Amino acid sequence: MIAHTEYLTMNTKKRYEILDITEQVEGVRQRATLRDGLLLVSTMHITSSIFVNDHESGLWADIMRWLEDLAPAKPEYEHHRTGEDNADAHLKRMLLGHQVIVPVTGGALDLGPWERIHYGEFDGRRPKRILLKALGAQ
């Protein structure tokens, strides 16, 4: 059995952005020499998200529009009384979640045919970390 931990640092160019991180996650699986087990992918920041879905630009635009409909950027949040301006980012993160567990089978990420692992950023333009923990058999 192995337990292997790595960290990715994300630094987006925009405040709101979705990035496909599947290849980086696969790189961690390879370095861990994980053949069968689980790979946890978890953002370590309260204004970003990790989720699995299709890598398709129209869907990404739909996701961002849906998030804005449910948790719009607006000045009247109570959280903004602390001097922050990112209450909507906290809420958007709650909608998409902060982590996923990806199965690994036969030395490969065991994802469906259209599934990809994504990082969602809702208060970007500064470095943020993602924890990746591989557990299982070599």
C-alpha cells in the first residue's frame, strides 16, 4: 500500500475561471506509481472548487452563468462588512464542492468517457494550492 501526497499551485489570470487539471492529476498518479486505489483532489482555499464534468467551452460558460444566477456578485453581502468583496466566491465554491475522489484502476484514472477533473476559481489572480493524495496499491 502507498500513500503519496503532492500539491499543485494554481494562479489564474482572471477572477473567475475554470481550468482542466486532469493531466496534472494523472501526473501525480504516475509519480505515485498508483495502480489501484483512490486519488483525492482537494482545493485548500474557500473561494475555489474541484469538480468533474465535461471539458466543453459552452458548458463552462453555462456553469459560470448558473453560478452567477445562484450566487451573484453584489455589494450587499454581510461578509463584505469585514472589508472583503468575495462573498459570492464562497457561495459559488459551496455549489460546486471543494474536492473529488477519483478511482484508479489498472494504472489509470477511472473516469467516464467525457469526464475531466476541473479547478473552478471564483476569487483569483493570486496563488492557491490543491492537495492531491494517492492511496492504494502499486
